[in-house]
Amino acid sequence: MKRIRKSRAARIIGWLLTVAMITPLVCQSLRPQAALAQSASAAGGMQTVVVVDFANKSGVPGELLARTATDAVAVELGNSARFDPLRRDEVDRQARDLNLKKPYDMVAMSKLAGALSATGIVTGEIVAIKPGPKTGPKCVSVWLKVGILEASSGQLTSGAAQIGVAYARAGVTDTDELAQEAANNAANLAVKQILQTVLPEGTIISSVGAGRVGTDLNILVNKGSRDGVGEGMQMLVLRDRQRVGKIAVTAVYATDSEAKVLENTLGIRPEDKVRAIFPMPDFPSVAGFKSVTRKTPTNGGSSVAALGKLLVVLLVGGVVVAAVAGGKNSTTTAVVAEATTLNGAPAVRVTYRDNMWGSTTLEHQIWREPDYGYNFQGTPVAALTGFIYTDLASPWSYWDGTKGFRQAATGGTGNDNNGGAGDSEVVTPDAGAVPGFTPGNSYNYGVNAIIRRPVTTSTSNNNNNGTGGTTETEDVSTEPVRSGQVTPVIPAILSSPQDMAVNVDLAKFNPTWNSTRGADVFVVEVSTDRTFKNKTVLVQLPMVYSTAVMTQGVAQTLPSSVDLTALDVLKRDATFANYVNRVAGSAKPTLYWRVGARNDADRPGPVDWITSSAGNGDRTYRWVYTGIRSFTPADMPPPPP
């Protein structure tokens, strides 16, 4: 038996058998249902997350086991319709660009997530590796904790604590192999637990009291026992996705609940959002397990080496499966189309990424529906090797007579091992063959990839008693992944007040502007900051619904005039506050205003003015904005006698 185990041929056969065993399982995860998950992503239902390397705190040597658990959790999250984990090489490349060193602290992780437009950070640790009772069959358990942190605050939003167990059986008795299997089982159970967790979220209806921390301020939240709220539950208070405080539920009713203030940093007020704080669960009760004690091996049969071999086998199996799947599943993910402007003209920004199977991508192709939907033999709107494309309005076109796209071949006889029968053909359409979009119309964009994969062809020898083979490559088109709806619109035209207007009545501010085709809602913004980047002094007036959605140039205005002197946000600017409070010798402030337009059915909406992040789900500043105008106020009336 030992001679067989030491035989190189026996080890190779063992590896091949392992690949054969895991291939059906991995193929199952790559069935067309994955395309449905991508559709959910396009619709904005997925959370983009950075998965950082898990720690092994079990005391048992073997960082590769923690790496296995990390990758297993990432794959399971990616197979769900709620999470879109970024590829490891993409994260590592960004970390190098930011000069971040492992292990990352919270500041580094938050910085990394922000640079990658991720909203969540997945962390984890192997707490223990324990053998089963001596009286029963041999088994190994891996105790795994996984947490999902909000990228901006580091607050735990979800998590799991699970124990994966693997039992010895015919052909699988080695402790390292069992630990590997147990780690995968723990990862699977942890992700299932995360997907089953839905934290209550709601809105503060009212607040009564002085506002100090403690019982002085009583909070009423519009969620109750029917929504999963429980007495004693703690909740974060958020405004514009920023933390402003923390509350604890004191009384729960069917449809609402009362709470007291634990933390009040920015002034809790009605219409603030609340979200329950996730408590990390305990491990389920498992009796009979004892701590693993293992001496450090001194020869080539170490646990690290054994785990490394198994990882190589898993990687080879994954590559085989990816090659088999080929064009049946997409290698593209996170496709987002957002209305924007370029040099004052309407445009659409299309962003996307490769998933873990996209390492052999030759180019990406962009399709615009309904104008130029996906067609295997058709002409895409654009073809490029980057991850961002800007589409323009008619008559402009991507095609300028020099750029081409790859059209996957339908057959051939190549046998030079450098392309073979399936090589793609580079096609260059005539200039102007694909015109731009029509402003005001709604579209969806699709992105697919042309990938190159190996193909082995078998041939019989002259004696017909054996077969040989040659390895060639073929270029195939993956299925396109669609974005949500996007409506490129021409920025609205401002009417009054004119730019640099003087003597504007702050107490009766009522601007006017013109409608723009395709935009059904508008927002008027006023600020003392000319860049409109400082949210603390930026006011958004109530949304205005267009009276002429598909018509250009119809006059629009607010339902009624607004008293700007009563807006506390603007009073945060000292010059404005002194002026409206009639402080002696105070200067007149300069105010700035603009109008944002969008089709409210667009998802996620126009490019975010503040962050420009395609992954930002907050629609507060997702508008196609006009230019910025300034004005100065009329003299304040004298105070009452």
C-alpha cells in the first residue's frame, strides 16, 4: 500500500479522479441560473462586497485552510442574488495601488472598499479545528465565523457562526482532507445563515423630548413586532447613509415601536432612517468535540503541502469547468448604465467588471436595447478592453472607421495550436454604422465578452489502437448581462432668477425652468457652496413632477414659493445666518441654485454627483444637473418693533 501511495502515477490518477468527482458539483453552480443572478445585479438588488482573507486562529498550522474558507464563502456569496464579491486579483491590485499591507485594519479595509465602489466588507476567522469523539467514526469539525461590515462605518450588518463537519469514508480518511471538506461545509452553512438574516429597517415618525442622551428624547419608529422588531433591540440612526445616532427599543407594538436615545451625535429627527444592529450569533451546540493537537511535520508530507495539492486539484477542476461552460454563462458582472453629461451634452456611462471566470477575456462588447440588442452576428455599439464606456447621442457613433470588434467564428480548420478552428474574426464596420441614442428615450445596455478557451481534439493513430490529441483554442461569445433602465436627457434650461441676479426675495423664492424630454421629475437645489459638494449646506426642495414629460421647453416651477430664511441647513453658513438674523454689519451672502432632472424609473439613476460611484444605491444626488446660477438677496426687512 505504501508503495502505491508513493507512486507518482498513482498520485496523478488520484488527482484526475478528484477532478472528475468535483466537476459535476461545480458545473451545477455554473448552470444558466447564474445569469438570473446577474439580472438581479443589473436591477440593483446585489451588494458589491470586498472579501478579505480570513484568519486562522485555531492554533492549528495551515493558512491555506483559511484561504480555502475565504474562497468558499466568496463563491457561495457570488452564487446568491444578494452579493457580488469582487475578484481576488482585482482587490489585491487595488491594495497595491493604495500601498495597503495585509492584514488590513478597519481604516485600510474601508479605504479599499471605497476605491472599489464596494458597500460591504466580508471578514472571517477559523476559531477552532476539532476532531470528533474517539468512540464514533473519525470526523473533523471546522468552527467558522463570518461577518459583513458596512464599508463606510465598519458596523456589522450581517454575519454567521457555523460548524462544518466532515466524516471519514472509503478513500477519504486523511485529517487534512477532512479539514478541507469541513471548511467548505462551514462556508456553505455560514452563507445560508447570512442569506436567511433580514434586519428590520424603518423610519423615525416622531420624536418628543429635549434630545439629550438617555430617556429625555422618546422616539417612535414605524416598524413593530410584525416586522421583526424586539424589545431591547438596538438600532443605528442614519441620514443620507451617514450615522447620526443610536437608539434602543423600549416598547414594541404590532406596527410600530418606541425607543430611547443611546447616542445622538448629529441630532436625531423625524424622517431619519433606522436599521437594526446585527448581533453576531453564537456557534450552535455541538457536543463531544475536543481541541486538535498536532505536531509540526518535519518532512514533505506536511499538512500544508497536502492542502496545497488539494487546492491545485480544485483550481484545475475549476478551470476545466470554466472552459466547458464557455459561452453558456457570462464572465461579466455588475453592469450599470447611468445617465450623465459630457461637455454639456447628454451621455450614458456604462460600467462593468469581469467575474472570477473572466481571466481569458479578449474584449467586451456593448449593446443598446432596443436600438442594437445582442446578436451573435450583429454589430455592437462598441467593443473595448476596458471597464467603462461612454455612449453619446445621435448622430455620433462609436465606429470611426478604424476600430473593430471580434466576431466569434462559427467554424474552420486551423490546427496551429495558436488559435485553431474557433478563432474570432476582427470586423470593422463602416463609419457611422451604429448611430448614437435618442435623448429622452429609455434604454437598457448589455455587456458580453469574447473569451478564449482551450479545446482538445482527439485523433486516432495509424493502428487504430489508441488516440492522441492536439490542444487548440477557440473564441466564444458569453451571454450578455443587462443593465437597469437608463434615460439620457438633455439638461433642463433655467429661466429665473437670472445668473448673478440681485435683490432676490429670500422669503418668496420661486425659480422657473423648462421641461426636458424623458425627465418626469425635477429637484431644485440651493446652496451657499458653489460646487454643491458640501452636503451640510445644500438644500433639496421637494421634488417637482414634470407637466410635459415627452416635450422639450415647457415652463416648470415649484408648487409654491419657499422661504429660504427658514431653512436651518443654509443657516449653517455663518454669512447667511448673520444676514438673515440681521446681525449688525453682516455682508450679503451669495447663494447658488440649479435643477436636476431624471426619469424616476431609471435604476440606479444618473451618475451620483457626490461619489460618482456606480455601486452607490443612494439616489439622493442621482440627477442630470443644469449649470449653476448665483444670486444675492434683497435687503432684509427691519425687525418688528
